[in-house]
Amino acid sequence: MAPDAMRTAAHSLSDARPLSYWLDDPGRPRARPALTGDERCDLLVVGGGYSGLWTALIAKERDPGRDVVLIEGHEVGWAASGRNGGFCAASLTHGLANGLERWPDEIGKLEELGARNLDAIEAAVARYSLDCDFERTGEIDIATQPHQLDELRERHRTTRELGFGETEFLDRDQVRAEVDSPTFLGGLLDRRGVAMLHPAKLAWGLKEACLSLGVRIHEHTPGLELAPSGAGMAVRTPYGRVFARDVALGTNIFPSLVRRVRPYTVPVYDYALMTEPLHAEQLASVGWRNRQGLGDSANQFHYFRLSADNRILWGGYDAVYPFGGRLDPSLDQRPETFLKLAGQFFECFPQLAGVRFTHAWGGAIDTCTRFSAFFGTAHRGRVAYAAGYTGLGVGATRFGAEVMLDLLSGRETGRTALRMVRSRPVPFPPEPFAWAGIELTKRSLARADSHGGRRDLWLRTMDRLGLGFDS
């Protein structure tokens, strides 16, 4: 970055608050009291992010008489569910290309289930009056390099041939008529497959919906240990225990209470900035009348979108894996990444020179080697888990909740019969091999971005093995 550009980027960050814009809300609900003593229930849900909240809610919708308890180690929505970009995608497979590569025989069913899942989220927003700024705006994948145009054209052809979705290829003038940036060369518009929303408000709204149906929620109550107890299970907490017939684990990036699941995920830290609200002239200079979500097509990509009050969220690019997979609150702030992101923002939107960022934050994503969720059971089917959403969990966690409840029921359903549900990703190796492999993959991806998309021997080998790493 040139010195003048660096000074501009640094100045834009001088007042940025070091926390998620979504969570910086005076209207956030008060935490529910921690669990003290012993409780008994039919279903215990561990984790108060989207995964756990959808599981508790759907469990009560399926059986209003079921006694459901949810425990959360901190506060509902405080982790990935309150720190993401607010893109709610229909895809259950981290995009069509990933799904086609891994489950070609099931991709039609998976796409159908994904579309129905997004419709069900929209219906729940209306049914429970969830005030979460839900907008079914769609998304544009942007080409900023010539080779990316060819990739988007090929994806458009594949989507049309398979009959999936409503996509439209946009040339340079067409994409810039939607959102104006001198870096945009073209795009692929998906009109229905993605919604925008306020992620923390979705979590808080789901919490209130669960409470309205009789779910008992205890915050500041981490699950410390899971063990059989009679015909069911017991989970120990700092001040008590919960005895349950069944347990659903929605802890995602946090260490699973089923220890054998832990090698399947690693934490990857992602970072984002939020601008001040754009005034009318600034917004007009960018366009963006249809308010789509945007993402560029590089391996090290950016995602960006408008908030309800016309701020721009700008995130992505760096994906940081800490050696040993440690979870550390100090990693939520990374000034070198924020400076890089700010500089890239003004390269994308030079007409917004002078805009300031009000918030800068990061957080851990639960990443697995197939880039989409995996599922399973433990303790003779009394415990179910879902994890590994790899950054596309805002929508897919609702599907994962349905899968966990299906698995706990012991009945085969259309969901549990899927090979995607029955199979597992390859686990990550122990250190130092995990760190070395991830770092080598990241460097190779960056090199591919700067060399016309050409993948080196390491990436081609990872492709053949169905492994890899993506930001």
C-alpha cells in the first residue's frame, strides 16, 4: 500500500470501536439468569447461537409438550451469530461448486432443501415478528480479474443447465449500473438465493420466540462435562447439572463435549469493518439501489453489504488460523488486517474517500475440510451434533437443527438419508502439521489470485484429495 493510501486508511479507522457493530446495541436483551442447582428436561440444547436456538425452537414447534432447556456459556448470539456479515444464503453446501464436487448425485435434492430452508427462515421471521431487517435482496458475485469472468460465465452455464436458481450474468456496464466500482469487471446475480439481515437481532428474536414457546434458557452457563445418566444424559455446569433424555450440541467452534468430534474443526479468524451511515450523495455515487449482498470472486475474497441505515459492512480477505487452534479473545482485534481492509475498501470505492469506519471486529469461524456442516450422534443416539459450517451458517444452521432433531428421533428421514448427512469430513492432523498445511494452502491461494487463477501443485493435490482451506 502506498504511503498516502496507508495514511488515508489509518485515518478512517481512528474512531472505530473494537466490537461488532451488530452487538453494539443499547436495545440488546438482558441475559437470562444462570442455571443453579439441578434441572430435568426432555431435551437439553447446548449453545445459544443460531444452531442451538433453531434446534430449541423447532423442537417446540414439532412437539409443544416437549420440555426443552437451552444453556449458553456467555450470552445468546455473542459469538459467530452476532459477528457475521448478515448474509443468509440458501446453499447448504457452501456454494453450488462445492456441493457438485462432493455430492453430485444429491445436488438437486440439496439445492431444493436449501431453497425450502431459506423460505422457512423467511416464514419464521414473519410468524414470530422477528425484527431483524430481513431483506430478500439476492447477491452478486463480482469479478475483479479477467480470469474470474470466465469462472462466473462457467458457473452461470452450470446453474442454467442444472435448472438451479435464478442467476443472470452481468457484464461490466451492467454490474456497475447495480453497484459502481472501477474494480468491477462483471458479475453473477442470484436474485433469490440470499437474504440480508441483522444477525444479532435474528439471534435475539429467536431467543424471545423460544421463551414464548416455553423453552427455559440459562445464559452464563457453560456445559462443562457430558456423561450418561440412567437412560439419558447429564451435563455438568458451574453451578449445577441438567439431566436430559436427549442432548443437542450446537457449540460449533467451541470444544465439543463429544471429544472425538474436536479434530474435525479448527478456528479461523475472520474480520470486518463497518462504515458510518452514508448520506444521500455518497449513496448515490455508489448506486446499490437494489441492496444486494456482494462478494468478489478471489480466493482471498471480500464480502460487503448495506445495513438498514445505509452503512457498508466490508469484511473478509484475511483468514487467520492461530497455531494450536487456540481460541483467544485478543485475536478478535487485528490492526494490521483492519488497515489492509480499509485500504482495499477505498480501492474499491474511491468515490467514498473521507468515509470513516465506526466499528472493527473479528471472530472465529468453525472450519472443516469440506467447508460445509457435518452431523452425527454419540452415546447410543442420545446426543446429536452439527458443526463445521465454515462461515455459511446463518441459513444452514436451521437445516442443521432439523437434522439433529431427526437424528435424536431415531427415525430415518429424507434429511438423514442424505450422503452429506451420513458422511464425515477428513479430520485435521495434529500440530504442527495442521498449521503448516493451512499456511501453505493460504499462500498458494494468494499466489493463484495474483497469477490468473492458476493453481499450483499443492492446490491441485488438495483438490484431488477433496481437502484444502478457503477464506
